[in-house]
Amino acid sequence: MLKVQDLHVYYGGIHALKGISIEVPKGKVVTLIGCNGAGKSSTLRAVAGLIKNKKGRITYNGADLTSRDPVEIVKSGIVMSPEGRRIFPHLTVIENLRLGAYSRSDEPQILKDIEWIFELFPKLKDRKDQKGGTLSGGEQQMLALGRALMSAAEVVMMDEPSLGLAPMLVKEVFDIIAAINRQGKTVLLVEQNAFAALKIADYAYVLEVGAIVLEGTGAQLIADDRVKSAYLGG
Amino acid sequence: MTWAMFVQHALNGLTLGSLYALIAIGYTMVYGILRLINFAHSEIFMLGAYFVLWGLTLFYLPWFVAIVVAIVVTAAIGILVDRVAYRPLRDAPRISALISAIGVSFFLQNLTIVAFGALPREVYRPAWLENPILMGEVRVLPLTLFVPTLSFLLMLGLVWVVYKTKPGLGMRAISKDIETSYIMGVPVNRIISLTFGIGSALAAASGIMWALRYPQLQPVMGSIPGFKAFIAAVFGGIGSIPGAVVGGIMLGVIEIMAVAFFPDLAGYRDAFAFILLIVILLIKPTGLMGARLEDKV
Ligand SMILES: Nc1ncnc2c1ncn2[C@@H]1O[C@H](COP(=O)(O)OP(=O)(O)OP(=O)(O)O)[C@@H](O)[C@H]1O
Ligand SMILES: [Mg+2]
């Protein structure tokens, strides 16, 4: 279980996260929803080890990860697929996937996992020697998820994977997230597409200006009037 | 000009150009990753040559051993320069690292003066390097064949590292997006050290071959070749390894040919590089290969 306790994040003088506590139990999908600037990305980036100026405690299966660097975080089993995909446009699909496996050295298993990614995302297989930058937006998102999965981390954090995709592709992305979860991965999902996220979430937190204002199971929050009016458009 | 003379000049140009190219690679790799112009790189080139002299005269090492040791030590110093002078400034504005680079450059030059003296030092050359080889009417010194060949092999090795190995994949990734590489598990600082190490080793190799060709060492000997190699890197498209190679070789050939065809201009020899730079920047500001961003490392 990934546990974040009383997390504070500062950007210069800005106090961006004001004491956030969340729990991501093994095998579950937990989602973090909230408006622009609420602090969703900051939470994930802090867990990933990218933010040094923070307070609080981050533990995974009891081990303290608070002051670990990003490489150590990946090796301990938590990976982040960043906001805006950020695939490497000048590297091929295969190279992007191999980069995701950079922290590993079990070559035979890496080869098997590449095949697994190609089963999960058949379109990537057809494009495996193409440069990442030549893929469509949807394909790039698949590549970003595939790259994160290649780390073999048990916990996959995804920052707005449906951002900027056509409605049909959005559905596909959420189906894939559910499939990844069924295959045993724990998911911490950040989304602005609140309804779709809550539908697949076991548990959810609502973030507003750096603090958690509401939490509950996905079903509870979908039914909640405040969530309905603020995030579900009615 | 006879055909034989032309070939001779071309080979000389290729030799000089390979030496520029080896230095230019270091500028371009560091720039590709850190967007930093490592002004201390010309001193790294100079140190490579001095360390060989030191190994030969102080420790009586055999030539081959002296060269290998010099390259390894110079690479280590290149890595150390990054650790001490650039890494602490990674999050600072880019100008700070640039100023730090200029400081390191002066520091290394002056350190060399303290250690070896400011007077030029003679390097004696192994005898086999002195006897010209005759190929038909073309007379060339062994170095003229040896330098481009060895440089070519070193560059092949570099291409192999960058395009075929895991650390090379890491280099290509961080040249585009350091943060994402980091969260994917690439040990960014270690890869940057490796980049400085490789660039410095190549510059040291260049400095050593330079010293064999122009056998006089001075603490400021890196300035002009270093500056020209930097121009070659910009000319080829800074950030691009193939660009640095092509830029370096072209600059060497143009320099030698210009003097050969227009002997009156010999005094302006060092100006050609700058003219070339101005022309390329006017026509194609990104350099010859700068547009092909995928080659940036
Ligand atoms: N590098 C930074 N420097 C200064 N302020 C920052 C930085 N990154 C984020 N912030 C601020 O911190 C707050 C939280 O930002 P964060 O990116 O975590 O929000 P978010 O919930 O992910 O928003 P979005 O939905 O737009 O991605 C915002 O007020 C933002 O302006
Ligand atoms: Mg965000």
C-alpha cells in the first residue's frame, strides 16, 4: 500500500499542497479529481521524487520514500506517466519502451514485457520502429502508458491520460486502465474527466486549492451532490 | 598545383579536420544535454597532451601506456569539472554555468602554468613518425594517415555507444527531456558524467595527436583549436554528433585548402573559421545538421 501523510509542497513562496493524506491499497484504482491548479500533479510529482521542497511522509509497504530520488522510487515499484504524455519524439517506439525499462536488467523478462505491451496496445506493434513523434495523439498516450508499464512497477500513477483525446479514444484509455488494473497493477489516477474516473475508481479524493475536501468510494462520489454540481456538470 | 600536391593537401586537411572533429564532439554532446557551452573543453584538450608529456618525462612510461593513462586521467578531470563547477549550478540560470565554465578554463590554464611552467615544452616524437611514406608521387607523414584512421575508429566507437548501448539510450533521452528520463529510472547524473568522460577522452586523444603533429606544448595551446572546434560544432549544428564530425572535417579541409590555393592569405588562416561561421549562421542559423533534431545528444 502507498501512503501519503500530511504532504505539503512549496514552489518558492507558493504553498501548493497544504497537508494531503491519501492511501492507495494494493490492487485498487484510486483517483484524484479536481480543477486546474488544485494540486493533483504536484501530489504525483512529489511521490515520484521530483519535488524536493516538501514536508510530510510518503511510504510504500512500510518503507519511507519521502526523500528518495526518482530512480529509487521507480526501483521501489512506483512509476509515473507524466501529464502531457512526454514520450520521446526522437526515439522509436521500441526505444521508448526500453527507456521505461531502464531501471531493470532482466533482459529476458524485458523482452516478454515488450510483447505484453504489444498485446495490450496492438497499434504500437505495427509502429514499433517508427519515431515516437510520428504517432497520433492517442497512440502517443498508449506509448506513454506502455513505457510506464515497462518499469514493472506495481503502482502506476497516471497524470491525466485522457487529456486532449477524442471521446472515442477517451473511452479506450479508460478501458485500458481497467484492464491494467485487472492484470494486477495498482493505479493512482489523476483526471479532469471526473465521471469516467469515478466510474472505474475503487476510492476517490477531491482536491481543491491544495487540500482534500471530499473522499469516498467512486460510487459515493458520483452520487454526491457537491461533486455533481462542481465536477460532473450538473 | 599538381594532382599529388592536391592529394597531400586534402590528407592534411582531413588530419586537421579529424582533430577538430574529436574536440567538437565534446562541445556538442555537453551542449546537447545541458545546453551549456563548456568553455573548459579546450583546456581538457591541452591537458591530454601535457599528461602524456608528464607520463613520458616524469614516470618514464612507454608511449602507449602514457597515452592510455593520459586519456583516462583527462576523462576523470572532465568529469570532475562537471561535478565541481557545473552540477551545483544545474538549477541556476544558464548564464551562471557559462560563467563558471569560463572560470574553470582560466583555472586549468593557470594550473598548468604552475605545474609545467609557461614556456613551450618540446615533445620528442617516436622515430617511426618522422619517416615520410611514399604513395606514388604523394609523400605523406605517417601521422597524416594515422590521425584520420584513429579518429574514425574513435568516432565509430562513439556511435556504437550512443546508438547501441543502454547508457547511449539514456543520453539520447535526457538530451530531450531530463525530467521524464529521470522518472523512467535513468540515473541522470551518472549519464551526464559519462558524457563528460567520453567528450573529454576524445578531446584528450585529439590533444595528444595534435602534440605529435605540432610537437610543442603550451598552456594556451587549447585556445585556438578549441575555439575552432566550437565553431565547427556550431557550423555542423550544435547538439548534433554527425554535425560536429562533418563540421570539424570541413573546417580542417577548408583551412588547409584555402592556404594552399591562396598562399597570400596564409596570414588570415585563423580568420577562415570565423568567416565560415558567419556565413553559415546567416544562411542556416541552426547549422548544417541542426534541423535534424533527432540526432541531438
Ligand atoms: N513549477 C511551479 N512553480 C510555481 N508554481 C507551480 C509550479 N507547478 C505548479 N505550481 C502551482 O501549484 C499549484 C498546483 O499545481 P498542479 O500542477 O499540481 O495542479 P493540477 O491540479 O495538476 O492542475 P492541472 O489540472 O491544471 O494539471 C498551482 O497553483 C500551480 O500554479
Ligand atoms: Mg496537472
